[in-house]
Amino acid sequence: MAQKKSQHEHVVVPDNAFAHRVRKKTGENVFQCYQCLKCSTGCPMAHAMDILPHQLIKEVQLGLREEVISSRTIWVCASCLTCSVRCPNKIDIARVMDGLRQMAHARKGRLGDELVPLFHETFLRSIRGRGRVYEIGMLMNYKFKTKQLFRDIGLGWRMFRKGKIRLLPSRVKKTKEIKDLFNKFRGV
Ligand code: SF4
Ligand code: SF4
């Protein structure tokens, strides 16, 4: 976004190009947002975000690409769709978040949160191999990568005792079809 300096102030000149790119990728027109805040007030993950959903949409409008793409918000969004159904202008904000995550991933720079994308990646790798997630294998993989071996171990043990985590892996019959699907959508 360009900034022009007058004698007494900075004048912010919005750059529409980023918003148009987001529209092309997601089909969502962020310029319809009039900042009513309904998305942010209903968001269950707002407490963990560095930019609230309505602020993020505003930043997209203004062309603040770097701020948006390197935000934590796009990774902690749980894709619950609450914001999308609350928006009076029918902007599918969850879809915008999805598109922004893809842009952040493709740019290969610093991510606003390293753990969430790593978890996504480990989860998908587990699905790709068996067509079904193997919780213990996936969690061990994730723990080794994050070097946080004992974090949440109490919670893991409680889940195991309640039968929420299986000791042995299982797989679907048509694993090749699952792999083909992954290959088909790789990089989309
Ligand atoms: S989809 Fe994401 S941004 Fe929207 S309400 Fe859910 S967690 Fe919040
Ligand atoms: S609910 Fe829709 S119109 Fe309201 S601030 Fe959020 S994106 Fe903008």
C-alpha cells in the first residue's frame, strides 16, 4: 500500500490489487464489507487471533498483504463458518481465510504460526498413507517435529484411557484412490 506524506500527515492510499487477487482465488468480494463486526463478535477463536476477522477483511481491502499473509489469525481460524453465516453481506469469510492460508503457504516465507500448519501437514500425511488418521503415529510425528515431546501428555493419556486413541492403526480398503485424490489436488 502506498503512503503519501503531506506537510502534516500520512495519507494512506489503498491498493486494490491484493483484494482482487483474493477475489479471484476465493470468489469473495471483500469490498462488500461495511465493518459491522458481526464476524468478530461471533468468532470462537477470536481470543487466539492477532487480527480479528473484521480487521483482517479491512486489511485485505487496504492491500496490507504482508500483515494479512503473515498473521496468526489465518492459521488459528477453525473454519467453523460462524462468521460466514453471520455476515449480512454474505461474505464467506471462512473461504477467504482458506484462500489466504493457501497464499501464505505458497509464498514459502515466514508463517504467522508454525505449529498449526505443521499439525495440518502431519494430519494429512497420516490420512494419505492409510485413508484414516492413526492418532498415535500422527501425534508422535508431530511431537518429534515440534520438539515438545511431553506437552499435553496428561491429556493424551486420558484420551487413551477413554478409548479415543487406538493403539494399532487401521486403514480403508481403497488407499490407492485416496493417494490419487491427494495427487490430483496437490498444489491446488
Ligand atoms: S470460520 Fe474462522 S474466522 Fe470465522 S468464526 Fe470460525 S474460527 Fe472465526
Ligand atoms: S460480518 Fe461481514 S460485513 Fe460485517 S464486518 Fe464481518 S465481513 Fe464485514
